[in-house]
Amino acid sequence: MVKGENLMNEECTKSKLWLNDLAGSEWAAKTDAQGERLKQAQNINKSLSTLGDVIFAVATKTSHIPFSPNENDVGETLCSLNFASRVRSIELGHAKKQVDVDELSRYKLMVGRAKQDSKNKNAHNKSMEERIQVLEVKNKAKDMLTLNLQEEANPDQYLFMEPNPIYTQSGFNIRLSIIIYAIRNYQQLA
């Protein structure tokens, strides 16, 4: 089984490769053949070797083909030619893509989980950012309240004070609050 995976689109392709062992293509010493069986194996090996030489000569278009037909071997020759004809007529066609559905489903599931995790983290980040903004507003409100309480405790100290840049940026102007405070104190005195 040969397996390949396309990393770009995550397709997985599998294919099978079939190998056929031709009789007589093994070494005689490895087969432990003896007697008549050894002679048959030697004849098969010799025939295969001759067939290989003939095929090579035909493929390379040499002027001499190392083959001399024998009238006694007409049956075997016809059998070999018929076999060659059948092999030649085989059409393999284009390789068919076989997509492993289980693996593809697994990858799709992994992508779905990753997307969901990303959405959850984005929602959590947004929630934390909103929480930070609320805390910043509360902190500014506490600072303003503290300043107002300090002004009420000692109003003379804040009459000529420059505005705090923190409150000026947020649109709150200290000078205005000092003026309002001074007007209130004036009304109480009058």
C-alpha cells in the first residue's frame, strides 16, 4: 500500500502496487531444488533470460534479434506470443484518486475545533477588553470623587490649580468644577 498526502488541500491518496514473481526467476541455490525440479527451473531461467534478451533487442531496435525459432517448440512459442499479446492489450488508464474519507473527516473535525477555539478565545478577549474599559471608567470616577472630596475639605487650595491632564483627556475639565464650586460657596456666604 502506497500512501500520499497533499499538504496544501489535505487530500490523502492511497494506491496498491502489485508485484508478480515469475516462476524460475529465483537462484537455484536458494530453492534447494534437486533432480528433475532443478532441471525444470534451469530451463525456465534459460527461457526467461532468452525472452529478456529478445525484448531488449526489440526495444532498442537492434539489427539482430537473438531468436531462432525451432519447429519442435512451435506450441511454446505460440503460447508465449499469445501471452505477450494479452499483456500488450492491457490498458491501465489514469491512476484513480482514492480519498480516505476517514482521514478527511478527521481533518475537517480538527479544522472545525480550531475555528471554534479561535471564536471562543476572541469572545473571551473581547469580554476582557470590555471589563478593562469598565474598570478604567470606575477608576476615573473614583479619582474624580476623591478630588471633589478633597476640594470640599480644602477649597482654597484648588481655586488656582491647573487642570489635570488625565481629566482633560476624558472631557472632564477641572477648571469648570472649580468655578462651579466657587459659585456654590459664594451663594452660601451671601
